[in-house]
Amino acid sequence: MSAAPLTFYSFPLSGHAHRVALMLSLLNVPHQRVDVDLRGGEQKRPAFLALNAFGQVPVIDDNGTVVADSNAILVYLATRYGGQAWLPSDPAGAAAVQRWLSVAAGPLAYGPATARLITVFGATHDADTTMARAHALLKVMNGELSDRDFLTGSTPTIADVACYAYVSHAPEGNVSLADYPHVRAWLDRIENLPGFVPMARTAAGLQAA
């Protein structure tokens, strides 16, 4: 009897969930997606809290192995299905990836991701402060990508997967990418990877009709 396919608990407009959707597609991992009704509060009900006590998507259930948190899931998928192609095991390479996972959980979350929360979901944050954080991050990223194709070097890693969605969708949060040509080129390279899948875009912020 074959193992059950991996189950991926998602929400279509979540950049955190898109990290997992993108990684699953890049690695060609068979799976079934279950969309969680965040607006209806499904993530706070006992059945979902049994999967993730923090009440957040994404979560995966890989034939009984349950992993929550998008970056943790990226580490799991790369280790389980992708090997060193996506997560180097040498000390310097592993540290370089971890640096950008920390960026994804810090400056990216509190900059571009939060800016998008304001416009797409009506979150109450200070827009000026959030946009300043976003542009400070993008300036650093643009500089670092000026001499490399991907965040840690010449080949993509889970660092790129972790950072892609919220940078790509920054304009939805009124954060323009016009001044960051190396960032835009990096986004294009990710979007041309075999197996790339996009995240649904919204008509918000700079992308409003």
C-alpha cells in the first residue's frame, strides 16, 4: 500500500503559505491542499489547533509527521525531498541560508508583509513606519543581489523561496519596486524556475485598478 499524499493546510492569499506551495511545486512533491477558512476562524477551532497550537497556516501533515511554521516546513521539505540542492549542509552555506530565513521572519515580516496586511486585510499598523522598514530592507537586498543571482549565491535555496512572495507582492502594500532593479531581476529568475507557481494577486495598493 502506498503512503498517503502529504496534506498541505493553506490560505490562498497568505505569503507564508505560498512559500510552502512554491517549495512543494519546485520539488514536485505529490500533495493535497486543504484551504483553511481564516476569515471564518477555522484556524482557532480545536481540530486545527491540534495541528498547530498557534492557530496559523501553513501546516503540513506528511503521512503522520506534522510540521507547522513556513520556514520550518521549508527546512523539512528541503531535507526530506530536496537534499543539498536547496539547503546546503556545509557550515558557511547553511549559515547563509539561515541568515535569510531570519530576515524572512523579521524585516520582511515587519516591512513588506505588514504593509500588505494594511491594504489587503485592513490591519491596523502605522503605514509610514511599515513602508520605511520595507524600503530599508529592499535597499539592502538590492545591494546584495547586485553581484549574485540568488540570495546566497549562484543557485536558488530555500532562502529565496522564503523571501519571494512578500517581495513580489510588495506593491499591493504600496511599496514600489521601481528603485530596485536587482531585486526585480531576482524575482524574474525565481519566476523562471521549473515548477514555479505564482500566488494570487489582489487589486490593492499600487496594483489597484
